[in-house]
Amino acid sequence: MRITLLFIAFILFSSCGSDEKKIKPIKEITFKLNSPPTQTQIFTDKKNEDYYVFGDYHNKHEISIFSKNKLHRQIPLKKIIDKGEQIDGMILKSTDTLLILGRYTGNLYIINQKGDILKTIDINKTTNSSPDKYEYYTSINNTIENGELILSSSWRSNSKESTPEDPLKNLQYFYEKKNQSYSFLQLREIFKNEKTQFQIKGFESNFEKNKHTFHFDLPYYLRSKNELIAYSIHTDTVYRYKLPEFALTGKTKIVSDFTSIGEKGINLKKTKNLNIQESVNKIAQYGGVIGGIYHSRTKDIFYVIVPHKINQEKEPEKKKFNRDFSILIYDRFWKKINEIKIDRGQYNFYDVLVTKEGLLISKNTRENKNYNPKTARYALFKI
């Protein structure tokens, strides 16, 4: 396996309309992998060196870590998979000590560079949340700060409550409980005697006042220094919380010159559609949403990725990655600096890496003629 750098062109700005600014990549970076990655991220160590990290949770079950021009290390996940676990995501303490979160089980594994399990944390036993049961999820670029880790939490059931037999009423019951429950879990001293505390009850109440309108996706989040930045596909607003207190310190409405942002939830008192996943998929394929937020430590700015909303009836060929998107740039005080529009068809705007050189955006889409599932291909934008 190796990393190859292909220089394409110098940066070029062009203008199309009064406010529309476009930009071209300055080079392409490709990583040769054994199988398609499930999760990608950048890890910066204590020496300020960047590592490109690719987690494959479905095929080879391994984590590949690249440093500069070569493969730094490959970590097998077999010992976790052999326990019957599905993997939700990874969090790096270093390139030889990683945390692996099991999906649906609430198990958090600390492993070394050989894939040996050093410690298993049963999160549910540390929370004392009984009779309520939660599931936990990590963000794409999660980090450990001062021995503290933050996960999103999703209510699943209460062992002492009976659930409605009618399918629609059961769905209403589930999402009402979920949206009124805790949205985040704070884990402290995870390498010693871990301590946990639930945070932010009913995050959706920040932007939804109708108790019958429910939101089906979890809040997404980014940790930046001593702040938690939380957002959702159902709102156009970013919420900022001071850590470790989780005190709301500010919110910013994200405004694009090219698209509306934020897709409404579904009023379960009015709908008869029980296929919730279908509704979520339509939002992902056609909606104008906050698709991701990334922080550049080098420049201390934020990149907000916004895929543009499309009319699925009038433009059926435009969906998922085959549509335009914007990169909105904000300073550390969340004042908008710029918005750059990227034309459709080439980029996977949900796979973005921030490096010292600039912004890497994946070109791994089936719409791209150079698509290869075993090659992680990125375009570098100097933004």
C-alpha cells in the first residue's frame, strides 16, 4: 500500500455571477487500500504531525494509518469482531492506542497497535440510567481531550414501561421519548476509573416547538478546544456549548446564497408512513442540510459543508453526491468569511479532511469516472 501525489493545477479563482466564487483543487492525493473505508479522519499527534486514518469495519476489519508518503501501521480489528460486535467508529488517543465503539452494545474497547483489547468499558453499567436504555455513537472526527470523551446518546427503551401495540402509536411513543431524553454522554478519566454524565436533555427542543413533530436523526457534533459544536439535518442553526459544563454560549444561523438549509421533521400525528428510514434517506439524497462542520487548527477557522437542496421530481438525476454543494467559511467568532460553490458530480462532500495544506474532499463517488472502491482519492483545495 502506498500514497501517491498527483499534481493537477495551481489554484484558480473564477467568478460566475455577482457573489458566486469557484475554486479548483491544486493537487490530488490517493491512498491505496485493501477495501473501501467506512470511516476516515485526520489525527494530529503531540508533535503536530498529521496522520490519515481509514477504518474498514465491513470487509477486512482493519484500520490503516498513513504518514506522509507511506503506510505507518495497520491495526486488525479481528478480536473485537470475533466477539460478535459491529463497529460504530474509532477515536485515537495515539497511533498505537485507540478506542473502538461497538454499535448497539454500548461497549467501548481500548486496543493497542496489534489489535489486542487492553480494556473493555460497558458504558451502560457506568451511567446508572436504568430502567432507561441508551445507544451511543461517535462523531466522524471525535477526539479525546484531557482524558475526556463525548459521545452522542440515543434513548431506546424503558424496561418498566409498556409500549403501544398499534405500530403508529408505538412509533410516536418511541420518538417522543427519544427526543425528550439526553442527547450526549460525557465520559471522563476513561483510561483510569471512568466517570460518566448525561448532558443536554432534548437537544431538538432548541429548534422544534411542536411536540408532535419528531426528528429521526441524531445531532451531529464537533469538539473544538473547549467547545462542543452541535447541529442537525433538521435545522439551519449551529449551537455552541462551553465544556466541560455544557453551558449554551451561542448559536449561529448558517445562511447560504445558493440553497435553503434545514429539513423539517415529520408530524407523526398526520403521517401514515411508518418507513422512517425512507424519510431519512430522502433528506440525505435531496435535502439542503448542514452536511458537516470541520475546524482548522492551523487557521482557527471553521468549514461548513452544505449540499444544495434539489427538487427530486424536476431533477431526478440529481441526488446524493450528484449535486452542487457549498463550503461556507467562518472565523473563530462564527462570523461568515466566504462561501464557495462546488459543482456537482465529482465529490463526496460527506468525506472531508482538514490538513495543514488545506481542505481534502473525497472524489470517491460512482459519478466520478475514476471511481475505484479500493482507492481513497482526494482533491486538495487551498482555502
